[in-house]
Amino acid sequence: MNTKIVGCLLLVLAVMGCSEKKVAHTETLFVGTYTDGTSEGIYTLQFNAETGALDSLQLKAKLPNPSFLAVSEVGDYLYAVQETADFDSLGGGVTAFSLENGVLEKLNSKGSGGAHPCHAALSGDGQLAVSNYSGGNLAIFDLEVGGELGQRQLIDHKALDTTRQAHTHKAHFSNNELFAADLGLDAVKRYQKKEDEWRPAAQASLDLPNGAGPRHFVFNDDQSRLYVINELNSTITLFEKDEQGSYEERQTVQTLADDYGANNSCADIHLSPDGRFLYGSNRGENTIVIFAVDAASGELVLVGRESVHGDWPRNFVLDPSGNHLLVANQNSNNISVFKRDTDKGTLHFLNSFELGSPVCLVFLKQ
């Protein structure tokens, strides 16, 4: 073949290669909402992991107040609370969906056993824990082979303290144990499984100061440290596990700026994937507070805080890469996206996506 022709062909191929657009890596984000406004239930968005852009909004399931979602480890089932008081005679509900190729198909719904369920957590071995806020109790469902909700055990926190009103807010399965934060009882309750039922553990309660209002919490990787964000007194408390297996308070830090004097309610808390930074949301100050985690002690050192570019940040999430942080701003009807500096822990605002009353953000695991 003529060398001139070969050269021309190579030039054409090179130009075609350069003109091809790079396919962006996207992640599927599930969004739970309150449905007393413009939203109708559970939505998905596509998240561009390179640019931080959100697009392709789709309504996946109509459901009343799906304010918290839990997706199974392999991404084949999704569970959503119905944060209401009228699903049945006892209060709210929970719905199981199968999840395949982005499509949610309802499996079944059951009563949560208490009013206003606000959190759901999967065990990894066939159980789902649902926290009933107004009901003041904790429901643990066995999950059937096909993902359906099965038999339910109820743990009544109201019986634990007759002088205060129980408000169970989050549960988490950890190393064959179950932990549950109760905002009204100012405690994180601890349970162990005995004879197929969850019962109080040897250390039955991790107590916090009166009026603290523990809401959400997060463990470090080896479960030796527990960080609790307290809604009512705007603090984060670090508990450390001792040689006997009990968790003891080590440190409490404020989440608010010294010059902030208005009302505030803390909400969510997360550690970075490498465990070096901890983030918490302030509703009122409308910020994400950022702490560095001391590698030796686990204690928190303030890095700073970043405006959420919205109002009333409820739930937030780090994307699977750990390079971005997304915030659900309930009252301003938007999701804010931040680029995260993985070395310094700081946040840089990128963009905002409008959606009515977003309150829960969950990435589909791939």
C-alpha cells in the first residue's frame, strides 16, 4: 500500500480517537423524601463521579413519606420506612422492594409496630431493624429468602424509663450485636441475640447527659470507637471500647461555631472511608461540621465547617469514591454536592439539584 495512503489512514484514525467522548462514570443515587409537598416517594438520580453533577431524575416508587431507605449489600433489595402514624392501628409502616436493572418491584408491606418510623438498618444476615420515633420502640423483622418482610420482634423502649418519653431514632447491627440510639432516653441501647431474640446486653445502655438527644452514630472500622451525634445539645460524643468490651465516654465536642446563638438540631454523622475525618450536619446553623480524627486516640480536632447551601440538612452521604459529599436539604428542597479534599477533609461546593423535601440519600452499591 502506498505509504502516503497509510499515513492518511493513520491520521484519520488518530483524529477519530481524539474526537471520541470519554464515557463518564456514573453512580445511582436513591433519594427518600417527605411527600407532604411536591415529592411523591422514592426517586433515583444519576451522579457523575467525575464532575459531581446530578441528573436523570426518575420517580421509582410512590410511597407516603419514605424518609429512610436501606439497600441490601448486593443491591437486589431496597427497604423503605413509611414515616406516618396511620399505616395501621399501631402507627407507621415499612415496605420491601426487589431491585433489578434500576426497577423497584414491591414485595410486601407491614406495620412497623409504632408511629413515625424514621430509620431502617440491615444486618447482613437476614434481618431489618426499624426505629419508631413516636412509637418509642424498635422493630426487628426477619427477612424471607425472597426479600419479603417476615416475622417481627418488638423491643419497647418506653418500658425502660417511665419518667421520659422514648424516641428511638437509629439502629445498627455490629458484630452480632444491635445498637439503638434513643433521643428521648438520652442513651444508646445495646442488645445481644439470645435464643433467636434480641435481649439487653451485659452493658445494656451507653448513657449520655440529660437533654443530649442522641440521634445517629457511626463506628470506626474495628468497632473499637463509637461516635454519637446528639441532636438536642449539638454535640458529638466519642465512646471507646475497653478490655471488658464496654464502651466508655472519652470525649465530647461542640458542633456549632462559638458565635452562633440561634436554635440548632444536629442530624447525621459519617466517617470518611479512610477514617481520618468525621462529618456532622447542623440543622439551624445549616452547616456540615468537619473534624480530623486523631489516629492514636480517636479524638476529634476541629477542621472547620461548610455551609450546606440550603436549609435544614437532614441526611448526607459520601459517594462510593469518597471524593464527594452530598447533602439532603429538607426545607430548601435541594441536594447540595461538594468536592471533598481527601488530604485536608475540607469541602468545596460544586452544585445544587432541586427536589422536593429530600431527606435520605443512599448510593446503590455496584
